[in-house]
Amino acid sequence: MGLQTNLYFILLFVLLSLSWGQGSDPDGERSSCDHCDLQLSCNCSYGGFTSVPTVTDRALTLDLSFNNISMVTVNDLTGHARLRALSLHGNRIAAIHPSAFDSLWSLEELDLSDNQLTALNHKWFSKLGALQSLNLLNNPYSCLGSHPVFQSLVRLRRLWFGGPALEELKRGDLSGVTQLDELTVHANNLASYESGALGDIWPLGRVTLRLHGPFLRYDTDVASAVLGDVTYPETPIVLEDLHLITNESVQSFRETARRRIRSISFHNFSVSDEAIVNFLMVIDRAPVTTLIMDGVTLTGEGRWEPASWTDQKNIDEFFIRNVVVLDVFKFVSFLELRFLLQYPRKVSVINSQVFVMPCNTSHLLSSLQYLDLSDNLLTDMTLAETLCNGDGTLKDLRVLNISGNALKSFSMVSHLVEKLSKLTHLDISRNGYSSMPQGCSWPTTLRYLNISRAKLTTTTPCLPATLEVLDLSNNDLKSFFLILPALRELHLSGNKFLRLPPGWLFPSLQTLTIQSNTLNMFDRSDVQSYKRLQSLQAGQNKFVCSCDFVAFLQSGLKGGGHALLTDGDVHLTDGGESYVCDSPLYLQGEPVGRVRLSVVECHQVLFVSVICGMVLFAAVLVCVLLWRLHAFWYLKMTWAWLRAKRSSRRRRRYRDGAGSEPLLSYDAFVSYSERDASWVENFLVPELEDPRHNDGNSVNPRTPRPLTLCLHKRDFLPGHWIVDNIMSAMERSRRTVFVLSENFVQSDWCRYELDFSHFWLFDGNSGGDAAILILLEPLSKNDIPKRFCKLRKLMSSTTYLEWPQEEERSGEFWRSLRNALRGEEEEDD
Ligand SMILES: *[C@@H]1O[C@H](CO)[C@@H](O)[C@H](O)[C@H]1NC(C)=O
Ligand SMILES: *[C@@H]1O[C@H](CO)[C@@H](O)[C@H](O)[C@H]1NC(C)=O
Ligand SMILES: *[C@@H]1O[C@H](CO)[C@@H](O)[C@H](O)[C@H]1NC(C)=O
Ligand SMILES: *[C@@H]1O[C@H](CO)[C@@H](O)[C@H](O)[C@H]1NC(C)=O
Ligand SMILES: *[C@@H]1O[C@H](CO)[C@@H](O)[C@H](O)[C@H]1NC(C)=O
Ligand SMILES: *[C@@H]1O[C@H](CO)[C@@H](O)[C@H](O)[C@H]1NC(C)=O
Ligand SMILES: *[C@@H]1O[C@H](CO)[C@@H](O)[C@H](O)[C@H]1NC(C)=O
């Protein structure tokens, strides 16, 4: 029992979660779609929706095509009062709630084509007063319904309906529809047509009908009735999917011809010789001016001369495209068709494997002004035949289009058209022209020349100066240097231009397209060299986003939409988005309009100069400051001190290694300034080193022992660094005598010596007061610059001897000095 209950709950739970998972559950959450752009156009096609998703109420267009929506419920579209266009094309809609579209007040376009609607309901459309365009094609309804479905669509202008299932059209089915710009009815399987069903619509624009079945079934009544109802002189009729084989099938056109139809088109159409002959008979003397066949299969052999008695002089244009001739080898030439060919002014035979039109046929086309043989198999040779070797046949020709053939010789084509004295347009695009001669002759009337998609690498003066429109796009051109005074339009897109061609070559140019080249940039003066330019398209190039270029283009793009480049009204008509930076690398792919360059990048020279200037200024400032603070002096001192200390240590180590005692070779090292040398040499040295000589006449009983002095002039080893010498001298002297004077303070070396002595005093082992100061002239502590703090300290800590100004006191001075020098020695003794 317990197990069963559990199973039951599990089953219930699974069922519940399944139903929750289904987005289409009417009570469940509706899926939503937010693929809306800035214009509030929401594209939810191919979204896999099985029900109408929620979309913002503000949407103006909503594309729900190609989903799996099977029905439209009453609430699906509520709130969409602003919606203008709704497409439900390509779903599986089988049911629409009668009031589903009621809130779509503003709806102008509704597409319900390719769905599963088996019946149409007039209530769907009852509130769609604004609807202008309604597409109901390819739904499986067999009739339009008992109640007129379009009754309330007072604004309807374009209507598509029908499909493979449509079988019946009755009078009144289209009541309410009074005038249309476009009517399309797919009724390939129409079995019953009540005459007049389509007859009340007027004015009626273009009509497209698929009436395959009615034409084939020999009951020409249906086809004839339908055609008769929609035929008006100003209404072009397009007939699709017809299969005209027999005389009888063609008789349906009698009514059409009688109602003075002017333009008939056949699309996806197969036809026999018999049908053509009888068709020509049916439209004999009718005012048909335009006959268009697109996608034709000719099953016959071209034997149409049985109709040669008919009068076709109203025919003005033959347009034939995508013709397949089933039995091409049996097909006779058109030579017998003078009755047909002498009248039209416009003939197009496009993409129909034509490799030649014989010269004799060309002769027949005596009224021809426009010949389009594009996308065929013409070669230089067969073109020569077609144009009768350039003898001026087709003398009225104004437009010749031989685009998309296999032509190669540029001189040949210019020769062939030279005598066509009215030719204004020549389209030789998509051929194999790879070069052009230096000179060519052209009709003087030629205004338009299209040589796009060829293989040209250069242009020469062969191009006529009369040209107003020249298309050289998609070639291999790198430059263009020809004066074309009349040129208004020049197309150079898809080439290899590095810069804009100079504007003075084209004084009349108004439009220039040069997209997809290799332009790096262009500037205001480039653009201004074109005096009359109005429209420039230069996007998709390899732009180097320099500051000048970016600034120039952005000044133009500011206006949005069509940028205004210069005062001369030059517009960038291809929009700002196609101007994209290619370099520098960090800007690659960025639209020029959105690039922000910094000041650093844009004024590099200025920036670098300013920075350099500032650095220089700062350096000078620092130097001045350092100089003022005597930093160099301190630096020099420190350096010398460090070096001296190192070498002193080295010397000491060396001495210790040698095991010898520090050698005291001198009693004193005398440090003095060069300017005090005379005093030292004349007084100090004789007095101390040679006391006998000096005191010879004195009565001093005890002659003092001579002292040995170390003088830099005399005892320094030449070739050694002076600081080393000083150090070594001090180390080897018991005392250091400083001869202080103004001069001493000025001298660098003396200061070193002072410093080293100081260092020696505290660093060395001698200790004590190894320094003796002699003041040559009265010098107060305050006269000594502050930075000689050592000296100042020494002066305050050590007693100093003053050189007496009076001669008589000098003996006392020498005695004191000698005592000071000997003092320690005697104590040691
Ligand atoms: C929506 O997108 C599809 C391709 O996903 C495209 O074919 C269709 O034209 C778009 N519809 C609209 C209204 O832009
Ligand atoms: C619609 O559903 C069918 C099966 O139900 C599936 O095969 C098809 O791919 C779906 N189509 C789309 C556009 O999601
Ligand atoms: C052309 O018409 C035939 C009927 O004559 C039809 O079966 C075929 O689908 C049509 N082709 C196109 C591309 O419409
Ligand atoms: C074609 O049929 C019409 C009437 O049905 C007839 O008058 C005409 O002679 C026929 N034409 C040919 C060539 O059989
Ligand atoms: C072309 O017509 C001329 C007479 O008009 C004739 O002599 C010549 O044989 C014809 N050429 C061809 C190829 O039919
Ligand atoms: C020539 O034919 C091509 C292809 O059919 C077409 O694109 C072009 O516009 C035509 N040129 C003229 C001048 O009509
Ligand atoms: C020149 O011919 C090409 C290809 O046929 C066509 O796309 C282009 O629009 C033509 N150029 C002009 C200016 O008509």
C-alpha cells in the first residue's frame, strides 16, 4: 500500500514538472523575445517559439516568421496598439481567435502566409481599419468564406491570397476591396470562378496570377473570365506557372486582347511554337507594347512565321530572361521574324546562352534603341558579327548592354560602336578586359561607360572625354590620371587606390565612390580639390587613424546620418559606420566616429618638446640648488674619502700581512695651501728641520732635535693619486700640522687633508690630538664656512697656535710648536 502511494506521488510530480516545463502551457509563463533594435523593430524570426512570445508594447514592427506557432490566442497581441507591421509567415498557425487582432489599431501590414489556416474569418480583420497590406498566401483554405472577409479593410492597397488549395472564387468574395496597387492570386487549382469576382477592383495596379490548372484544363472559361476581370489598359499582368502548348489554351487571351491590355509578363512559363503563333494571332492589332518572359522554356523550333501576317507594330519592348531552348540545335534563326522584330525599340535577351545575334538579324531590328545582351556567351568575334563589324547597323542604338559576356579586346569594342552615332550608354562590365590601348575612337555622344568588374590595371586616354558617368569599380587600378571635364559620377570602389585622385582632373564631378580600396586617409584639401563634389563614399578602406584624419572626419560625422564634410556641401553618403580604423593596431576595427585620441597622441612633437623643456628646466634647477648647497663638493669629498679609506685599509692589511710595525717616517705632515708655501718653506721648514742653523747664534744650551716633515711638494710620490699620497703621508706621520689661513680655506686639497686627518684621528690607531693647527693670520671660527664643520670642530676642540705678528714673539711660537710636535714622543720615552 505504502509503495503504491509513493509511486503515485512520483508520477504526479513528473507529470506536473512536465507541464511546467512546457512554455506553451496557456496558464504558464509565456516566453518572451527582446530582439528589438533602436527603431523598435523586433525580429523574433527563427526563435523556435511555439506560441506568440511577449514583446515590448512599444514595438513598431514584429517579425515572428519561421517559428512553430500553432495558434494566436485572444490575449497574445493585446496592448500592441502601436504595431505597424506583423509577420507570422512560415508558422503552423491553424487557429486564430476571432478577436486576436482587435487591439492592433495601427497595423498596416499583416503577413499570415505559409500557415495552416483552413478557413478565413472576417472577424479577424474587423478592427484593422489601418491595414494596407495583407498576405494570406499558401494556406489550405479552399475558398474565401461565406462572409466577405475583407469588408472592413477600407485602406487595403496590397492583397495576396490563394494557394494550392484554393478552388473557388465567388462574386462578392472581395467586396469591400475597391482599389489596389497590387493584387496577387495563386489559383493554380482553381475549379470554379464566378465571373466578376475580381471585377470590381479599379483602379488596379499590378496583377500577378497563377492559373496553371485553368489554362491547362482546356476549359478556357475560368482562365478567360479571371483574365477578363482584371484586365485594364494600365494594369500590367504577370502570369506565372503557365504551360501553353495548344491552340485552345491560348484562346483565353482573346478577352484580354479585347480589353486592350498593354503589358503582359510570363514567369516560369513553358510554351510551344503552336502556342506562340496562336498567341501572336490573338493579340493581332492589340495595343500590347511590352512582352516580358522570365524563366521560359521553349519547346518548339522557333517556327513562328505562320503568324507573319499579323500586325505587331505596337510592340515596343521585348524582355526575355533565363530562356531555355529545349531543342537548341533545331532552333531556326529569327530571320523570318521581320514582322515581329522591326518594331520594338527595346530588346533584352538576358542570361539566355546567346552566343551570337547574326548581322542579318541585327539588320531586322531597325527601330532598336536599347539592346541588352548581358549575361550571355558573346565573344569579341561574335560581337563583331552582331554589330556587323561596326558598319553602323543599329544606327539608332542609344544603350548597349553587353555586361557579363566573354569579351576581351577593348580596342575591338570601341571600334565596333564607333559608328553608332547616337550611343550614349555602354555597359561592358563583367567582361575580361585587362588592358586598354593608348587611343580609341568613340561615338561623340557617349556619356555613360561601365567597365566595372573587369581586370584593368591601368587607364589610358582611350577613355572618351565626353563621359559623364564612369564606372571602373572592382578592377585592379592603383591610380587614375585623366582629365575628364564632363564627368559627374566616378566609381572607383574595389580597386587598389592609396589616395584620392586629384580633384582638378574632374571639374564637374558630383559623385565619387571609392570604397574598399587601400586609402590610408584623406583630408580637407583633398576633398576641396573637387570643386563640385556633393557625395563621397569612401568607407571600407584601410584608414590610418591619425589625429588629423580622425578630427577631420569627426567634424563631418557630427551631424549624424549623412555627414557633411566641408563647407562645400560634400556628404559622406555611405554613413559613418563604414569608416573604420585599420591602424594603429589598438584602434583596429573601431569606427572612426567613435575614436577618442588623447592629447598626447595628437600633439606628439609639442608634447615631447614640453616634456623635454620641463625636464631640462628641472635639471637646471636641481643643479643650481645642489650648487648652492655645495652638494658637489660633498659628493667629491665622500667619494674621495671612501676611496682613501679603502686604500688605507688595503695598505694597512698589507703592512699587517708583512708583520711590520706601522712605519712612522715623519714627525709631521704639513698641510698648507699653495699660497702659504713661502711661509712654510722660509720659516717652518728651516726652523724645524734645521734648528742649528737657525739658532746658531742663540744661547740655547740644548739644541732641539731636528724634526722630519712631510711636505707634499717634496715628499709625495709622483705618479700616485694625490689623495693616496695624502693618506699615506698622514699615516706615516705622527702628527699633522695644518697651516690655517684664508688661503687654506679656499683650497680643496687642504680641505681633503683636513678631512683625512680627521678620519685618521678617529679611525686610525694613533688617536689623541694628532692634529696641530697653526693660524697664520687671525681667523675666527665664524670666518670659516659652515660646511667645514670638521675644521670648526677642530678649532673649538683643539688648541691652536697663532703665528705672532710681532717678530720677537716668534721664538715662543716655535718652542710651543716643537713641544706640541714632540709632546707625545717624550711622554712615550
Ligand atoms: C529577421 O531576421 C531574419 C534572419 O534571421 C531576416 O531574414 C529577416 O529579414 C529579418 N526581418 C526583418 C523584419 O528585418
Ligand atoms: C518546429 O517543430 C518541429 C517538430 O515539432 C521541428 O522539427 C522543427 O525544427 C521546428 N521548427 C522550428 C523553426 O523550430
Ligand atoms: C513553375 O511552374 C510549375 C508548373 O508549371 C510548378 O510546378 C513549379 O513549382 C513552378 N516553379 C516555381 C519556381 O515556381
Ligand atoms: C485556333 O483556335 C481558334 C479558335 O478556337 C481557331 O479560330 C484558329 O483557327 C485555331 N488556329 C489554329 C492555327 O489552329
Ligand atoms: C544576310 O542577308 C543577305 C541579304 O540581305 C544575304 O545575301 C546573306 O546571305 C544573308 N546572310 C546569312 C548568313 O543569312
Ligand atoms: C546591364 O545589365 C546588367 C545586368 O543585367 C545590369 O546590372 C545593368 O544595370 C545594365 N546596364 C544598363 C546600363 O542598363
Ligand atoms: C556597372 O555595372 C555593374 C555590374 O553590372 C553594376 O552593378 C553597377 O551598378 C553599374 N554601375 C552603374 C554606375 O550603373
